[in-house]
Amino acid sequence: MIMKSMVTSSGLKKLEEDLLRLKGKEMREALVSLTEARDKGDISENSEYEVAKENINMLNIKIQALEDKIRNSVVVYKESVSSDCVQLFTSVKVQNIKTKKQNTFLIVTDDEIDVKNGKISHNSPIAKGLMGHTKGEKVKITVPAGLLELKIVDISVS
């Protein structure tokens, strides 16, 4: 069974750009390294040649994985996401009940994580703890640092 993965249009664009970079610049550099290593003489005892060959193999594996991921991606448009509850591709503003500090998180797929900009994975403990809850609810979430108590202040679609 083929698993479809949800992405935003910008997430899909990033995957496609990564694929082009791997197939283009990185593959060209790997082929140059292989050619240079091969030109150094006897390839049967040439560790540089073996490393260059392995690098090309790893690059091909990465390319195949990205092509599969792109082929099995489903683009989710923000118009189809509801702000009724916390879910993938929603922005959720929370307040720490103890410290009163507020944070805003955008729940994204693993490919779109950018913690500095508040984009957290739907697989993270915080996102998993918030998923399915609605505005005004208080949620207790176990994180590596202990128990986190949050109140959902707002939910929106960015």
C-alpha cells in the first residue's frame, strides 16, 4: 500500500527544488570526483574511487526517495483546512498556564519544519497534544522537559 503524504504547495516546491539540486549540481560534482579518482590509476586498490562510487550510489538513493515522495504527495490548500480545531496546517496560539507566556505554532509536515519561525512537526509532542482540541481548551502535554499545560488562545489557517 502506497502512503500518500500531505504537503503545502510551498512544501512541494521545496521538495522539487531539492530534487533538481541533487540531480544537477550534486550529481555533476559526484561524477567529476569519480572521474578524477578513476584517472589516478588502478581502481582495484583506489579507495578514493570506491568512496566516489559510494557517494554516487547514495545520491541515487536520495534522488529515488525524493522522486517517490513527490509522486506520492497530495497538496493540501489552506481553503480546505478548517480552524474549528487544531490540525495539520493550522496556526495555533497557546498560552503556558504557569508562565502566562504565549507562543504561536504552525503545524506542518516533517518536510516543512522551521522551529525558528514557529513551524513544528505534526509528529512533535506539542503538536500531537494539541491536535483535535479547540479554542479555549486547556491541554496537558508530556514533553521531554516534563508536563506542559497550555491553553489554546486562537486557531487560524495561515
